[in-house]
Amino acid sequence: MRKNKYFLSVFLLLLFSEACKNSGETIKVRGSDTVLLLMDAESEAAKKKGLEITVTGGGSGDGIEALINGTTDLCMSSRELKEEERMKLADARKQIVEKTIAFDALSVIVNKENKIRKLTRKQLKEIFTGKIRNWSEVGGSNEPIVVISRESSSGTFDYFREHVLDNEDFVNTSLMKANSGAVDAAVSQSANAIGYVGMAYMERERKICAIDICWDDSAACVFPSVANALNKTYPISRPLYILYDTSHQESVGRFIDFLMSAEGQKVVANVGYVPLPK
């Protein structure tokens, strides 16, 4: 009888220890809404490997801030770190690893009722900065243009402002949206709207379409696709990142390895982003 009680006690102790161990494996991921769609799918796939992941959006800036103050294990980002962020991380004694986990062809979208299917980079810049305000100025209907943008905490906002607008300000009538889903929802509901999202979001919305972009007047217009992102003919392709402090290497290492593996990269393709070149 005593022997049975002893083995029962040992079994319960081992069970409790294993439960504690598993609960300690929960990895917190925070940041980019562009990467969020991918990371939700990756975390579901990783559960089959025994990993527990919690994923929260909020924008690249929000994720980087959480990395600085130590409230997340991993940060999703659709842009590189800014110099002031690198300084804050250094002040917080954080040694950051910045890994590219996929690529994105940042897609400019319009409502399907809009007959415009291609724009030059100059036209895009003038639309989003307010110099062009009516679709008739670019060959469309005589209707006012409704500009939809991400909020300033978004890495996609920063990337678009830098690479398309040459760091000029968005038109002050822009409707600012908290996440990519809200952008494509707004464009799908307004025949005169234009916005920008990661390509995986574009492929999920049937009431919107991506347009071809001509980076200059003499160049051919290029559609945002996996092939055009890989061969670098699409002009606003960008890396998508995961960032972490080296002090968390042991706890996040298995998940990072999964993201970079063939299985993790298959998830990238299934979601609608561009896998890393083999």
C-alpha cells in the first residue's frame, strides 16, 4: 500500500513538473499587423510541435516598444529598426537579433468598381500627398479620391511614406486605419478609395484589387506577385522581420528554427507572402 502511494506521489510530482515546464514555454509575440496574419498561421502550425505561442498585433512600433520594455519575447516588424529605437534598445541593454522570415510585395489597392488598374510612382505620391485629389486627373471618373492609410505606429505606414512619398506627409484628409484588415475593408466599401496593404491581405478580399505600379514613366508597370517580388521587378517589395533579445535565445530558439524551416516557409506561401529563397 505504501509502495503504491509512493509511486502515485512520484507520478503526480512528475506530472506537475511537466505542466510547469510546458507553461513556461509560452512565447509572447507582438507587433506588425502585416506580419500578424502570417504569425497566427505559424503559431497554429507550431502547436503541433508542442510550442505555445500568443500573438498580438498593434503595429511594428508597438512591438518594438514592447521589446524595449521587455513585455514581449518576439517582435514582428514590417520595417527595419529606426536609429532612435536602436539607441533605446542599447540603453536598455538589449542585444537584438533581426531575422528576415518572409518577403512582401506591398500592394496598392482600389475598389473593383474603379476602372484604374495602373498608376505611376509619381501619380501615387501625388495622390497620397494630396496634389492629385480627383480620379479624373489620372484617367478615372470625375470623383474625389478617398485616401486610406495605416496609422503612424505601423511599419507599413513608415515604409510607404519613405519609399513612395519620399518622406513627405500624407494628405491631411487621409482616413487612418489601425490595421491592414481595416484598410481593405474601407477600400472595399468605397468605390473612390485607395489604400495599401501587405499582399496576403489583398488576396483575401474579393471587393478590392491590386494595381500595377510603374516606378517611372519609361518603365513597364508591374503587378504585386510572388514571382515579381522574388525577381525584384516589383518596386515596393520588402522583408518581413522577427526580432528578439539574445537573452531569450533559449526560449524562442525552437520557434525561430520552425519559422526558418521548410515547413515554416510552406506556411508563408500558404498565407500569401513570399518565402525565403532556397
